[in-house]
Amino acid sequence: MAAQTPASSRFGQVTAGSRSTCDDRFRRYCLYGFCVGVLAYGVLLGRLAAGNDFLNSYTFVPADGFDWFYEGAVLSDRFRGYCTPVLWILRDPVFVLICALDELLRARGLVVIFAHTLSFLATGAILLQAARFYDAPWAVVAAVTLIMLVQPLNYVRLFVLADPLAVGLLTASAYAMLRHLRTPSGVTLTVSAVFALLGGLTQTYAAIPFIVGVAVDGIARPFQKRPPGAGWCTCRIRRMLRVAEARVESCGCTR
């Protein structure tokens, strides 16, 4: 006769499953609320950029933002084959390319607005996914959602600057690196490197999490316990020996 599971164990399993379901539902609601905030942000940017001449009608184009737009316009003219002036100061290329694409498509700022809105959405979604990955309690998830909606960086998001996009790429690179540090994987390391490269080409500081993560991984790796023969060099040497033995046997030689 099969042994029966104690009632207390069954109750504990049901309680844990119910709590996990409630936490997932709460995270989903937080994500929905954050998406509503991002949508309101995108609509606000669209309303502020309602003028026909985005560069002259948009309220939040500082001198720094003018550099991005100007270099994007120059790059757009070069793509068309026009003669352009020399640029004595060069900005990081990713956001310049976005401004150039906006000029090429004659989108009147919509490409820039889309990039800002998408980076805002990606930053919050990645942070909420990180909270789920680390099994953070509902209070932390709610705090992350609230902070993302009211943080001071959101004021900078109104301006034509590369920082909102750089922060989104930085967040993606940092999350992939944290996953790699917990469970080493070439895929997550590559993803972190790609986002770090794009972020570094947007604003240099966006590559910092990847650089720090690689340094931490390199320092901690010698202290990690590995099974015998798990190293890359060992596998390489064994493969070379097998190839050599196969060539010797094919030539009819004996050891």
C-alpha cells in the first residue's frame, strides 16, 4: 500500500503554489500599470512635438540635444550625397543614427519619440523581470514599479538626449550579466556584451556593468570548484590527442 503524504506537507505545497501564483499575478498587474504610464509618456511627447518643425517647436531641445539633431541631419545629407560641413565635435554614433533616420524618413521627431518610449518600456520591463528572476517579494516589485514612474530620470526623458536610450541598454546589459554570474552561460554573456557595445556607442557609461561583471567573473572563476577535465584547455588537448591517434591508426602505425 502506497504511503500517504501528510496533510501538513500537502497544505504547505498548496500554500507555496498559491503564493507563487499570487506573486506572478501581482507582477503582471504592476507591468500593466507601468505600460499605462509609458503610454501616457509617449502621448505626452507626441503632444509636445505636435508642431510641424520639431526642432524649433519642441520645448525640450537644449544645446546638447541640438548637437545630436544637427549631426543626424548632416549624416542624413551625406547619405543623400550632398556636400556637408566638417563636424568638429562628434557625438556617440547610435543616437546620431537615430536622429539621422528621423531626418531621412522626414518623421518630424517621431523616430526620436519612439526610441525614447521604447527604451522607457524596456527599462521597466527588464527590472520587473529581474524582480521575478530573484523571486523578490511583492513590496519590492511595487517599489520598483513606482520608482520607475517617478524617478528623476523621467524628467530627462523629455529632452532630446541620448541618456534614456543608454540607460535602457545599460539595464539590459546588467541584467544579462547578473544572470551569467549566477549561471555561467556563453549566451547570456554574449547578450550582455552586445547590449554593452550598443550602450557604449550611445553613452560611454552604459558599458560599465559589463566591464565590472567581466572583472568580477574573472576574479571569482579561479575559486570556483570544477569537476576534473571541465576546463577548456583540457578538452582541447584531449581532442588533439584523439585526432593524432586517429591519424596514426589510419596510417597503419602501431604504438
